[in-house]
Amino acid sequence: MSDSKDSKKLSEERYSKFAQGYVESQTHAKGYDLDQFIKISDPQPDWQMLDIATGGGHTALTFAPHVKNIIASDLTENMLLAAEKNIKEKGIENITFRQADAENLPFDDEQFDLVTCRIAAHHFPNAQKFVQETSRVLKPGGRFLLQDHVLSEDKSVADFAENFETLRDPSHNHAFSLSAWTHMLVHAGFEIYHQEEIIKRHPFIDWVKRQGHGQEVISELEQLLDNASETIKAWLSPLEWGTPDASFVNHHILIGSDKKS
Ligand SMILES: C[S@@+](CC[C@H](N)C(=O)[O-])C[C@H]1O[C@@H](n2cnc3c(N)ncnc32)[C@H](O)[C@@H]1O
């Protein structure tokens, strides 16, 4: 998506509409990746943390018992309101909420010990700017945990996956391959200490409906994958395709990195 302002407006509009769905989504509330975030970051009780694009607040909620304070930030005000309601109802008191664009963070230089961003960077029009901003707000030696869609290094598979995702979620901007993320992180002064690919299987119909679509988009996506090459099918690994129990996988990357001191 080329125009960054329009793209952000679209993200905000869509996530405003589906905020409660993301608070309640079990795919977002739990997962191996959240367990790994804790395991690989070794969070400390005196840490100040920032969660970028907090969505339903699940990453912030997971870290709340392990760090001192967390700012849960997001571009979408309605999303923050829904996340805040859910978190306050649980009696959690060390999370505060702040509207913030990932590419222009309203925080001081070297304010945080830990920054997290999970399943969101593919919405940002300028991912390099987001990575630079993350580096700016982290203390020297501070830790950055990123989890997001990852593309195949094979361009035809990558292009298909981007198109498949954008049809379902027009606020999708770009996902990147591991080599592209590595380049951006190193350029912004990070050293990668952990990387792993995570394959997530999604019930196809729920996945499409969570973005407010009906049968038309379901059929369009079904056909697209029916007509795809064997290499693309191997990447998306559809099961029971064309039935109500259809599922497929998407590939994520989890990266742990430290800002060089
Ligand atoms: C899938 S949700 C995030 C899920 C969440 N991090 C979790 O762990 O469950 C994507 C979020 O990205 C937010 N977002 C999109 N563009 C953004 C931007 N430029 N800056 C900050 N947040 C943004 C949306 O408002 C939405 O809440």
C-alpha cells in the first residue's frame, strides 16, 4: 500500500470495528510465541516495558507479572479502550495505555528496557522507521522482541502470500522475509540473539470472518489457492480445503535482539 496516511487510517478504521474480537481471540490470547517471548527475554522485576501495537493487550498481560511497568500502545483508540477494560477487570495495575504510531513513538530516547511487538508490524507502511524508533526508545543493551508474519525467500511464494493476506485484510501492508528483517535490525543497531520460525495453523473460515468478510471473500480465497502452484500449496499447507473445516498455515518469525551498548 503506497500512501502511508491512507494506510494508517484504514488500519484504524478496521481495528476500531473489530477491537472486541481481538480482545477475545484465543489465537492472540495464548500461544507458544508468548511463552517463548518470556523464555528468551529473561524479564527483570525493575524493567520498564513498551508493547507496540498492543491490540487486545495480550502481550502486555503476559509480561505484567514479570516487569515493573508496561506502556501498552496502539494506533487505534478503540482497541486501547477494549484492551484496557479487559485488563482492568483482571485487576492488573502495572499497565498503562497510550495512543501511539509505531513509526513516531511519543516516548523519550532510552526510556525502556524492553520493547515488544507481536503480530502487527505487517500493518506498518514503513517498517524500517518502526525499527529505528524502537532502537531510539530503548536503553543501550535494551531488548527488542518481534513476532510477525514472515515471507518465503522465494518471490513467487512471497507475492502469493501477500496477496492472500491483503484480500482478507486490506490494512495489511508488507510482511518481510527473514533476510529483510535481519537487514533492517542490523541497520538500526541491533544484534540478533534468537530467531525461530513458527508455523501457525488457522481455521480458514474463522480467520476470514474475523475481518468481517462473508462468503464472497471466502470463495475468492478458496479459488486462489485451488489454482496456485504446488510450491505455494506446500507453503500454505491447506487441509480439508473447500469444506467448513478448512485450515491452512501461515509462517511467523520470532526474533530476539539487543540494542548494541
Ligand atoms: C493483530 S493486532 C496486534 C495483536 C497484539 N500485539 C497481540 O499480541 O495480540 C494489530 C494491531 O496493530 C495496530 N496498528 C496498526 N498500525 C499501527 C501503527 N502504525 N502503529 C501502532 N499500531 C498499529 C492495530 O490498531 C491493531 O491493534
